[in-house]
Amino acid sequence: MLPTINGNLATQLCEGNQWNFDLLAQRLNSDFSAEAVRFAFRQCLFSIAYFHFTLTFRYYRLLSNHHQQFIDHTRQLAKSEHTLQKILVSDEISENARKELLHHLFFFNPGIASTMIEQVYSQWRNQYFVIKPSYSYNPEFYIQPDQTLPANKEQIKNVLQKHGLKYASQAVRNDKDVVLPAITLHPNDLKYVSEELKSDKAIVMAAVTQKGLQLEYASPELQDDDEVVMAALIQEPMALGCASERIRSNKNIIKMVTVNDIANLSYASKKLLNDGQYLLGLIKDNPRAASCAGNELRQDKTFISLAIQINPEAREYLPSLIIGCDRRNRWSSFFFRLWNPS
């Protein structure tokens, strides 16, 4: 946003060597409230700092100390999820600063922001509510914070069916009565469900039968459940990569997911992909299977030689270094015979 401001206007908006935000807010849009423009301005700063946290921008020194500090905190948030949680509950920054950062985070990472809101606003802990993102530092809601057991869940269901789970409180995310119909309409929201309900077979099945890759967010127990995994694979064969080691070692399942695309072989277990006899059998029918061979086999000259004998087209999918050595040896032999006829 700042680079679009021309030189004359920039001069009018500066006091000394820093931006005067109040003047900037007035010039940007006189129809907006000062708070809305302030939020929008900081949202621009947050966006730049959050997604480019390793860079330093020339406009940084033109901002007030308060905005520079805001950018510094945003950069820390962006480094990792662990850092984010630490900052949002830290006493090193003021309570108001934590709340401001949280409101901006909702626009870029609502899943994480929603899990942190009850730590920043402790008075809402364990209550049913659904946040409404807004360009304001005053929280707004689709569902206002209420008692721990709301009398009317139908209103919550209606909101979740429209907006999904990403803005819901922990109490809402852990209530099967409202989560199941929400997941039925928003299967990609399984990642927002509570850890307890990620072990609920009905909820996970509602997601993976529509979006197989949601198996990634199921509990380890359900990632090892034959019925759940099969439902996910029917919808999306690549979901094999989210299944347990036991299932990814099942040759019958591997056969099923590779019928139409041998590339899905890459999701098989490490043990299976380093099984030479098994891989050679697949390479015989499809040379592309060689590209999925495990690291051990890809460094095994005997395996590579056998694979090429079984299916010469496999050469294209095997390590060029080892094959290249073989080629150089053949060319050396050819030139030796050429220059030393006997």
C-alpha cells in the first residue's frame, strides 16, 4: 500500500521522518471510521510482515515506533506455530497488542487463531461461540459467548453449516451434535475438529467419503482402520499416504490404488518400496514403477541391472549416476575396440 502513495502526498502525511497515521487515515477514505481504516492499514502491514518475515522493507523506518513494534511481533508470529502460541500468551507484550495480533491472524490462519482465542480472552473459556471476522479490534460474533451447555443448538448448527468450523470455539468443536452436520457440508474442516472427535468414526467417515485426503487429520487409530481408509482411497487414492504403516504395506491395497496411476506406488511403506522382488514384479508390467523404488534399491546396482533386463524402458526411471557409469563403460569398450582392432 505504501509504495502507491506519491511523493507530494507522502510529504503531507509525514511529521518529521515518520508517518502520521491519522492524516493517512483521513486521506485514504473519509467514509470509513478511523478504527476501520486503522485496522485496514495494519492488515496491510500484517500481511507483508507475516508472509515475508525474513525481509526488511524500506518503509519500515518511516513508521512510528508503535507500528514498527507491531511488525516485529508479526514477524515473530510467522516463524512457527510454536512461536505464535508462545507470543500470544506471553507477558512480554501488552494484552492489547496480543488481542490486536490475534484479530489480524484470523484473516490468514483462522484455524490457529480460533484455538488461541480462549487463551487471549480467558473469560470465554469453555463457552459456545462462533467468531465473526471483522475489520475491528472489538470482537464480533455469529454466536455470542454463552453458557457451557447452550439451550438451543439449532442456531449453532445453522451458523456452522453456513460458515464451517474454522471460527468456532473449542466447546463447539468438541460437540458431536453440531460438528457432524457441519462436517457433512464442509468435509475439509476436519482439521478444525477437536482431538477427541478426530477419533470419532462417524465424523471422520463423513469427511473422507467426500474428501479422501482428509484422512490426514483423522486419529492414528482411524488411519489404521480398514473401513475408514478404504472409504478414503475410493474417493482419492493418494490418501494412502495418510494411512498407517500396516495398511501402506498391504500389497492388495497397493494394487488397488495403482491400477489407474502407478505413481500412487510412492505412498507405499518404506519397507515395501525396498522389497526388490516385489518391485521387479511391478516393473515388469510398468517401467514407471522403477521411479518409486526405495533409496536402498536405487543404490543397488544388482537391482538396477535386473530391472533393466526385465524391462529396458525402466532405464528412464532409474538413477542416472549408476546407469551413466554403465554407459560410459560401454562407450569406453567401444572406442577401445575401434582403436585397437585385433
